Amino acid sequence: MQYQSRGFARNIDIVALYGWEGLRKINGFYYEKVKRDSTFDPYDIDDDEFIRTASEKLGYDLAQLFEFWGILPSNDLLRELHPMPIDPAIKKKEE
């Protein structure tokens, strides 16, 4: 599967699990960051930063969901997100 197709699939899964508002929370964070800082490049976000932001904005540890898509969080990020709850819908998706 091409890289761009996986990105679209990720967005489709986020919308399926958290609705359009969930996707807006994640993307809106970066949109606002670009508005505040014209030197910020939203295409230069590392995987851990994106997983952390998505998890914070949606209130769940999304590391497993990103692993499902082949985006592997670092061990440091896994430890950081560990106290957050894991959405039961993510566990169900992986079954």
C-alpha cells in the first residue's frame, strides 16, 4: 500500500472511532500551531510527536492504534502514555 493511502486510511479510522470532531481536534492543533508560528513545518513532525498529540487531544493512549497502522512509538513514548486509558474500541479493532 502506498504511503499516502495509509495516511488516508488512518484518517478514515480516526473518523470511524472518534468522528469528524476527533480528526478536527488533532489536525486543528497543528493548524493553530502554524498560524502562531510561521516557521513551524507541519510536514516535519516525528511519529512520537504526532502520536502524543493525537492521544492528548482525544484523551486515550493511541499507541496501539498507530502500531496497527505500522507507525511504531518509541519506548519512551509508550511509558509516557501508559497512564492514559486505552479506548475499548481500539482493543476491539485489533481482535
